[in-house]
Amino acid sequence: MPSAFTPWESAKERFDASTHSEQMTRTGSVVQESAVLAGVYLEGQGKSVSPLDELTALAEAAKVQTVGRIIQRRRKPETATYIGKGKLAELNELVQSSDADLVIFDNDLAPSQTKNLEQELKVKVIDRTELILDIFASRAKTKEARLAVELAQLEYSLPRLKRMWTHLERQGVGGVGLRGPGEKQLEVDRRLAQKRIQDLKSELNEIHNRKRREVAARRKSRTVSLVGYTNAGKSTLLNRLTDSDVFVKDLLFATLDTRTRRWHLPNWGPVLLSDTVGFIRDLPHHLVASFRATLEEAAQADLLLHVADASSPDVHQQIESAYSVLNELGIREKDTLLVLNKTDALETADELNVLLEKYPNAVAVSAENGKGIDRLTEAVSGMLSKEFLDITVELPVSEGRIAAMLAKEGEVLSKHYTDESVSIHCRIPQHILGKLQLEKNAVIHGLPPKDAKQW
């Protein structure tokens, strides 16, 4: 793509893209372009040693080559261009000398700021949100994911439609019937975009309701959901725990779709383990809202495994960012076990000890080589056991139906037979206790006194 850039070319691309599910961004795809990265950090922001490292990884995920980086720290952003005038001139020189195709800001820019920056730099300018949306668009494979991305992109683009047709002349200065084609076209665009947004929300709402019913139908099975920062190793851990072969790649947002597999917990039994879309710092709220159906597994799970990359220098900020998204989803209060993954990538044991001092209830594992997996399964079994009962049920040998129910609803630990009866030691969910107590041929042992009931 040539470095010369005109606002109306961007505008035309943006509108055309907003009406097609496979090409929806303002800029089209940023694939195979070169970019200068810019970050403006206010007080309390960009605390890491290299604050642009994550944006660099996002650019790599979008197949963009980084040819320069620039950082400015300010008390407040410049109103017109977000970045200060001196740094803007420095950024302009860097863009020209590197022959970059675009500039990517590690900030959320207002439409007017994007316009002013493009006029000054003479190249395309996108912000952090637009880059993430582009990555999601390139990774969306299922219908649900494509619809969710399109909705998020349209909601992002709608406030930016105003300058799409500013290159068209007006036929008059005002008055009824005297408005020029630019303003008329803007109204048409906005109306079409709003109609498409409503259609997408309606379709996604149907998917969300269907997903909710599907998840609810599995309530007889215990469910565990993997959540956490993107590229923390959730998919690798899913493969390790369930002997699966789901797609794994060392890349941000390698997958956007939920995958559910059966996980047999030693000394427990089968549970359903789900892998969800990864989180990231300042995840665009449009995406969080659009991916409600994808995140339904986490919302309905009995236990969350919060997977964090122990080898990342920004692990603390990543953990907090994931908790922030969980708060936004309204599922922060669920039972959660922190899993410190990628311990094999740590250089010294002291690094892990420091993390465990800060997070004493966490479990350290390596999904890559399997170290710590036994401790993880024990911890998960223990947390799930809080809702289960360890009991012994005596039955006539002829009561195969009740024995089958115990095996289906819970986990049979052992059986002892006599000539006429069988004693089944099992672990069952509390919610089926009432059903079991209605069986007149079942004698239950091991319940707390207030729950004990024999027939």
C-alpha cells in the first residue's frame, strides 16, 4: 500500500466494509504493512519496562512489520492530536525515514484526533482498538465469531462516519431541500449502519440464548472453564489435561471460539473443561459485549481456572487485567483457581517463589512438560468437592437402576457385594441427594446428621 493517504479513500473503505461480514474495518486489513508504533502514557500508565511490547505483539499477530517505536509520557493528552507537538514532529520524521505505511497508537483515539494525525502524517493512523478488531476479524472462523466481530467493528465505526463524505461539495448553505450530497450520504450511511447493528444484535441474542440453553442442559455435569490473558497457554493446558489436539500457536488471540472437552479427574470422575477467548489489557468493550455467547461457558462454569503466564515480565498486570474483564462480565465472584503456567520458561526458582508469595493459593504448572499437573488436578478436585457428598449406598442386587443412576450422576469409588445386596461407595452432587432419598430400597450412610435419612 502506498504511503500517500487520502481521508475519503479511508472513508469509502470504511463504509463498504461496514456492510460486509468478511471485510468490516475502517482501514480494511492491515496485513503485510509496515508500521511505526506510538504510545502516549499518562500518570500511572505504561509502567512496564517496555510498554510497547504488547502492541508489538499485537502488530505481529496482525502480520504487520514494526519499523519504529516512539513513546511520550504526559499529564494529559493533547486535545487535537493526543501526542504533543514536539513528539508529533519526531513521529513524522520517523514515519518518513522508515517509509512506514501506517502509525498504530497504543491508545484509543477520538475520531477528530485520528483525522488530524492523518492530515499531519500523510499516512493511515489506527488506534489500539482498531488493531484488535482487525486481528479478531482475521481469526473469526465460526458464524458466531464473525457476527460478533462485525458488530464490534460497526459500533466502533459508527461515531467515525461523520467525516466519511467531507470531500463532497454541498449544493447550498442550508435549509430544507438544500443540503448537499455529502450530508445526504452521511445520513444514508448512518441509517444503514444502525439497521445492520440492530440486525446483528438480534441474531447474536438468539445465538446467546441458544448457547445459554445448551450450557444449562449440561448442568448435570460439573463444568470448569479456562480463562485468562491471551497467550497464557490455555489451549496447551486444555490439550495436556484432556489429551486433545486443539489448535495451539504462540500468538495473541490464536483462537476466538470456545472448545469444550471431557476431562477425567483422577479420584473424581469426568468433568467438562472449556477453553475461552483470551483477555487483554483494555479489551475493547464492544468486543466483550459482542462475545457474550462465547463467554457463556465461563459465566455458567462451576469453577474458573485463571491461567496466567508466569514467565511474562508483566504477569501481575495481566492477572489484574483478566480480573477486570471478569468483573465487566459479572463473573468475578465465581470460585476461581489461579494457575501459574509456563514455569518451565522461568530462569530461576526464585522467580516462581516470588509469585507464590504474592499468590499463595495459586498452583504452578507447566502445560508444556506436564510439571505440576498432578497438583492442579488435586486442587480442582478439592474445590469441586465442596458441592459434593461422599457417601455409601446399600442396595439390593436387583436395584440396577439406582446403581446406574449413581454411576451416571456421580463417581463410583468402590463396590462390595454380598449374596443379596451391594454397598456402593460413591461421590454425588448434592442436588441429586433428594432424588436418592426418595428411593425406598436405598440405605444411605455417611451423610451429616441433619441430612441423614434411611428408608
